[in-house]
Amino acid sequence: MKLRVLNIISCLFVAACIITSCLEKEEYEYIPSSNASITAFSINDIITQYTKVIDGKDSILKDTVLGTDYPFSIDQQLGVIYNADSLPMGTDVKKVKVDITADTYGIYIVASTDSLWEKEDSLNFEKPIQFKVLSETGAFGRIYVAKINVHQQIPDSMVWTKMNTTLPAGIQQQKAIFANNQIFVFTEQTSQVAVSMMDIKTQAWTNLQNIDIPVKADYTSVMLWNNQFYILAEKQLYTSANGLNWTKVETTQTFNQLTANISLKTDKKLIGVNTENQYIESEDGMTWTSHETIPEDFPTQNLSYASYPLATNASLGRLVVMGDNKDTQNNHKTIWTQLASEQEWTTLSLESNPYPCPNLENSSMIHYNNQLYVFGGPAKNDETSKAFDYFYSSIDNGITWNKVMELVMFPEEFNQLYSQSKGNYSWAIDPNNFLWIMWGQTGEVWKGRINKLGFDKK
């Protein structure tokens, strides 16, 4: 880097302007500009060298970050230059070349001894660097602070935390629902379904309390729709605003199952199967419309569902249902899907599918990170499979499934927790994109999140 004495440069610069002005005085009089702003800033490609163990040996690898992939913004009011999209974790920013456009070529690096910036300079951006521009009048403009943001976490990695709270004693078979900033855990008890709630801020659980339904309810059927809880008890439908106090829905329908629901601005419906094995749906939870008879291979047990807006049209929704029935094949789950604007269900369990959803024991399906995930106990008829060893993901709405081999993983403790709880667990997803998992027997509570789902949106 070439150092310059500022007063000499200033004098030479102003002198050049005066000479030019005198030479052309007969034609016009040039007035030097006082503009001294940085108008564009970008980084060159950055090569980062790192060590990785491959086949038991340390190997030196290189990653290249393309500067064009990370545009920089300039806040002229605050004088801040920054990249809204952070560089990948581990990027080496000790020797970075930058391109700067300003009102003049007099761009200076501000330090204890200021120096003229040159295009070939390699700069250390481990800490922010200050720049200023010399105007044609010989005056300096404002000081700009340039910083290069680098992720401190691997964006696509999932991080898990064991919480300092446990479920109330006596919770084994269970199903969790997130509502009103709380996790509700409904559990099978001897005489009636009971519920405990935890505020995610205080992380304190309420004592177990039986729900006030006169007949035994089915905890597996409980779901939240339009800010109301719904549950089945002896083929009848009940609803509640708080999960404790329930009212019977007066309808002529009798129910075998609550299947799924969706609640978008344009698509709102609650879906079930009646005792005549017909699809039924309602837009208010009270008035129900019957449709065709369900196919023999439609899931009837261990139901999981996901509903979400289409990526191509957020005003339209899709529902995906997964579960078991008497005809479930040994090697994969039964999965069905429906567009919310339609009534027909379509099976995705095709024999020709080379990547079916594995038939996991006590499985759960979630829509998370803009895709579907399935997890649970060991896969049936697979002696090498272990409980909670992997997530399985689908990016095509449940058609094909792949084992997630890195980054989005479960803690090693989950396999033992599954065994200790005899397969009893529940899950919920909160508005901050944390996946909560509650375990029977030990009562342990964990939460995990893919790092990038917690980043501030810019």
C-alpha cells in the first residue's frame, strides 16, 4: 500500500483544477465539485483454505466465495457499507480486495495515518474499515464504515438444546399442540384425556388436568383449527377455546377420524371421515358436507398431516396426510395429498416410486424449512434402522423422500430417549421456528432449529 501525505495530495489536486480552469478560461469557467460520496462497493472473490478429515487423514481444501453473490448496500445517511446476506461461516476476510466507486478518485483509508486506497490493496476486514473521499475542492466528505458480515453459524445446520424443564409426571402417550404462545400436551389417562400447558417464555408446566368431557375422548384426534381446539369422543365432535373446557358440536355427523385442516385467507376447512367412511369437510366446524367413500388404503391410524400455502401461489393451499392402515406395505408409509380448493385426494404411495417414505414406527410428519420432514422410531423390516437416527425429507410435496445425511440431524440422546419412553413422544413448532420434542417417562423437553430460520430478515 502506498502512503500519501494528505496536504501534498490536496494541493496537487486543487492546483490541477486551477490550471485546467485557466487553460480553458476563454471557453468556460469550471467550478470544482464538493461531492465526496462513495457510490458503489463490492468485494472480489475470496478463497478460504481449511483442513478437513477425509478417510482418516487431514486434507487441505479450498472454498471460493464469489463476490458477485454478495452485493453490498450503502446507507448514505448513516455512512455504513454492508452486505445484508452474510458470507458463509469460516470465510477468511483477512485479505480482501474490494472495488469502490466514488465521486472522485481520491479515496482514502482512515487510520492513525491515512492512506490512499488502491484497487490492488488487500484489506483485513476482521474489523470494520473506514473510508473517506477527497472532493475536487480539496475538502473531505463524510467517513464511511465498511464491514463484511460473516455467518457465525452454519445457516443450514440444526442446533438442539435440552431445556431446563420436564413434563409433569404421568405423561406417556401424548400429542402436542402449539397455541397462544403455549405448548399444550394432551395425554392418555385412565378415566379421561388430561392436558398440561407450558408457556414457552417461562417454561413452566401446569399440573395435569382432565378435560371436562363426559365421555372418554381420543387424545390422538385433537387438533387446532381457526384458534379453536377440536377432539373426538365416542364418535362425537367437541370444541374448546382453551383446551380445558369443551362443548359438544351439534351436528348430525358422527366421526371415525379428524383427518386434517387448513386455515388460509382463501382456504379454510376442517376435514374428517364419518362413520359411513365418507370424506367430510366443514368451513365452520358445525355444518358438514359429505363426499365420496374413502379408499381402502387411506390412512386410518397414526395420522400425521401438514397444510401449507403453495410456493407458486400463496393464496392456494395443499394438504398432505400420512399414516398407517391394515394394507400399509412393510417398506413405506401411505401418503395422500389434496389441493385445498378441491375435494379429491390423490395417493402418493406408488409401487413404482424409487424413493418412498420409509415405514417408521410412531412416525411424525411436519412442514418445516419449506419442505416436508418425517421422523420417528426405527423403520420396519430394517434391522439397521434406529429410532430418530435421521430425518427424511421431501421437496416435492411428499412424492419422493430422501434421508438427510448431514446438518439437519437429531441429538444422539434421542435414540435412548425413544427406548426409555417406549416410543411415546410429541412435538410442536412455535412461531420462532423451533421444533419442540417432549418425551414420555423421563419428561425431557428439547428444542431445535435450523440456524437460518432464526436469522433476522433483511
